Amino acid sequence: MALVNRIDQLEQLVQQLQQQLQGAGTSGTTTNTFVVPQKATEPPKFSGPRDSIPAKEWIQKMGMYFGDAKITGDEDKVCQALLRLTGEAYQYMSLVVDKIATGQPSGHTWVTFAEVINKVYGKKTDKEIAEKEIEGYYGDEGKKKVKEDFFNWAQKYRTLGRLAEIDGSTLLTQLKKVMPEKVRDTFATMELVPGFTMPTDWEVYLDTALDMYKPLYPEKLKGKIF
């Protein structure tokens, strides 16, 4: 009999516990749950000009990482960025690495650090590219291009000259040095003609040279009707 009573008591206890659990589920009470904090996404490494990721994109991803990881101090940001530099970029910033390694301030805010990386490894502007490329249209190289196809050379010279924003006097001087022989001789003859004014604007000079070139070199004109 004692055993039967004990079983009845246990059954009642189980029923009470079940009722309590059901009540808790509908009463609006909440239970505390442990949430594992999400780890900030690691930014990529950056090695320099031959890296698959552009400098600007790497800087932006470092900025997003700082936000996710709650990194706010400039020294901490610079240190974290240095840890993700490799190869040429790491070597370039070695003086900053040495400072931090010896406990000295880096000498940079995150803004100035990012500016250095972008200046050294960022994509060059059209102006910078044109300044370098137009050199291939001066001197002996320019004469070779003029001989091969004067119209093609003139078109590219004009485009590069505008993009490079080089002063007009330099462009005019270089232009005169590579003129086809007959065009150059015609300009020299025209200077002796009363009333003729030699163009001083490089683009006007180029347009005049193109007009002269057509009758002087008819065999160089391309195109056909049929």
C-alpha cells in the first residue's frame, strides 16, 4: 500500500510540473538565453600593386572590420592594419612597424595611414597615366609613330595632351619636333608669306598640320569608295 501511495504522489508531482511548464509557455514570461557573440569578419591581407584587391577596397574593408570589431583608437587601427600587410606593402611601412615594435607611437592616425597606402598603391588617375604615356609620342618614338600613321598619332597626341594638362608651350615645342618633313618645310615657307601668322596654340597648329598633310601626302590617305 505504501508503494502505491508513493507512485500516486510521484504521478501528481509530474502532473504539477507539466502544468507549471505549460503555464510558463503561455504566461508571457521569458527565460534568459546565452547568445554567442558573432566574430567580426577578418579583412584580407594586402601586399601592394600586384595584389588582386585594390588599395582603396582594402582600406574600406579595414574600416568595416574596425566597426565590427569595435576598434576605435588610431594606434590600434594602425597596428591591426600593419598585421595584415605583406610583401612589398609591409616592407614599405617597415619604419612604422619598427616604431610600434619598440613601443613608440606610430606617428599616424588611421586617416593618414590610409592616405599613404592609397597614394603609393592606389590606382593612378587618367592625368598621371597620360603624363607618362605621352612621352612615347615625343622625339624619335614620336617620329616613328608619325611616319607609320600621322592621323592616328595626331588623334592620340591630342587626347593625351588634354588629359595630361601639360602646358601648351611644351606640347607645341614637342609637336614641331616630330612633324613630317614636307609639313615642316611648308610651315617654314608659310612664315615668309606676308600676312601669315604662325599658330601659337598647339591644337590650332596640329589642325593646320593635318590640313597640310592631306595634299602633301595623298598616298597616305586611307579609305576607298568600293
